[in-house]
Amino acid sequence: MALSEILFVDDEPDILAGLRNALRRHRARWNMRFALGGEAGLRELEAAPCDVIVTDMRMPGMDGLTLLGQVRQGHPQAARLVLSGHAELDAVVRASSVAHQYLLKPCDADTLCAAIDRALAIQALLANDQLRRVVGGLGTLPAAPAVYAALTAALADPDVDIRELAAIVTRDMGLAARMLHLVNSAYCGLAQRISSIETAITILGLNMVRHLDLTVEVFRSFGGSGGAEFDALERHASLTARIARKLAPDRRTADVAFAAGLLHDAGKLVLMRRASGAYRAAVELAARSGTSLFEAERASLGATHAEIGAYLLGLWDLPHAIIEPVAYHHTLERIGPGGYDTTAAVALADLLAREVTPDAPQGRQGDAEVLGKLSALGDVARWRETALEEARASV
């Protein structure tokens, strides 16, 4: 079995030496290369590709943002991770335009290894030939929304201002309307109504705006005027996102949990619109056999809605931190393997959103098993109360 190729880039020799020593035990499964600075990193990639690149952000000459931008263009198959000592929100937001994951220094070896392993798992999922064949049979998938791409590019500019972002948002009336609806809902709990897109962006935050754009595009592409079933799925996605944001492991991951919650059932939309007959057959198989819809999808389609949704988001080059919970929100062994993480929060939010909503999409037979596993990691009663509060404050 071929070793995974991991490339580490930093401008400090001591940090590279520390990484080499700390990760020595992984030499049996990883071929690790170390480059001093961004230019050296590019030369390494030209000599041989890598599966994962891990780079610092602030480096003299070519910084991490520029390096990862070139990696995305020239080596799109590589997972792109940032390992940085800078936790400022603007740095994280700008990095999210080119990086799949963002890790903060100091970062212990186990945390870094777990992040690399997750990146490799997602890359393997997105490169799975069987999944590609299934998705290929569904017809052409839409390109990433133009407004999302424009927002991502604008956020990569450290000098961008709110007026520029507002001008981009107003190109899409559906997104602008959804933003104003959300900011004026009980979700934000403001005393006065907001009618300015600039003010809405300021209140909601830059990443929230970008994530809203994605969900608007997903439902526009695959839902449209699809009727009650599509409407119920959209309401479920919105509620799941709000619950996930409240149940996120920490404030830093709250926006990621929100985005993954919004998009966790994107694969269902794809199936309902592009393979409605096969999807109906899976629903009937689940009802007949008493198995979960998730398992019935795999049996009848060869792939699940979670994998198909992750594949779509991978094509759109979203961060792995969002793709991972989408891919694994029904996969018990992936939910909270190292403790309560974002995947656990989204799986839990999906489950609780169905509990508190009568018209929610069909769940899975293993929901009780998921809740049982997660109950060891937190307070189930508090989680349920949070879900009820969000359901009452529905947008």
C-alpha cells in the first residue's frame, strides 16, 4: 500500500525540526517532506505531488495564503491545511478562501495527526470511483454559485470593506432576502428591524453570509418549486443549522457547524431532483425492511445522500471542516470518535431537529443509538431544550 505524501511548509527551521521529531512514529504510513518557506514548498510540489500540504500563514516572501492559492490552482487534488499562530478572525476568514482546515499553534501532535487523517479520509471519499459513477449517473451537477465565489475572493483581500461585500450580496436577490429575513428573526433577537444589507452583514458575520449563499444556491438548484417535501427539507436544514450552531464544541467552530447543518442533506436534494425514482425506491425499501433510509440508499443506489452531498461540496472546494460533518452525520463510528466535535454536533442537531418537528424528513433507525453514544459526551436534557427553543424561534 502506497504511503500518503504529506508536505509541511514553514519559514522557521526549528518548527520543521519539531514536526519531524513529533511525527516520526507515522513514517510507516506517511512519507513526510519538509520545505523551508513558500517558494521551497512549490518546488517540492513540482518535483512530486502530495496528498496533504500543511503550511504556516505568515512567512516572508511567499506567504501561506499565496502558496495555497497556487496549490489550489496547480494541485487541486491536495488537501490544504493551515497551521498558524495567528487566531485573529480576519486571518481565519481569509485563509478559508483557500484552506480546507485551519489549525492553531501550539498544536499537539495528536491533534495535527487527527486533522491530517480526516483530510486524507475526505480526499479518499471524494476520489472514490464508485461514488463518482453514482454521481455521474445523476447528470451534471451545478458549478459553485457565482456569488459564493465572488464573496470568497473578496474575503481573501485584507482591505475589503463591508460596502464591497454588500454590493456582491445584492447581485442575488434570493440571498439578500434570506439575509434580511434571518437578521430580523427571533434568531438574532434585535430590538429594531434591519433593512440595510451592510448592517445585516455586520451583524451576521462574514462567514455566516457566505454559508447562507451556499444553502440558497443548493435549494435553488435542486429544490426550486419542488413542493411540500422540498419545503420541509429546507425548514429542517435551517433548524438543524441553528441547533448545530448552539451545540458546537466552541465559539470558533460555531459558524462551521451552522454551515454544515444547512448543507447536511444537500445529497437528498440531489437525489430527489436527479434520481427521484431510485430515491423513492430507497424510501420504500426502508419502510418495508425496517432499516434506515441511509442504509436503504446504499443498498439500492450504491451511495448515500451524505456521501453524495459531500461530493457536491467537494466539487465546490468547500473546507473539509464543513464537508466532514456532511459526509459522516449518519456514520456512527465517525461521530465523535475523539470526543464531542463538529460532526457530533451536526449529527445531534439533525436528530433533535427531527424530534421537535412533526414534518421533518424521515430519520434513521439508529437515531437512538447515536443519541445513546453522544449522551456520554454531554447533557441530553439541555440539548433537547436548546432544540425546542430554536424550533419555537423558527425563521
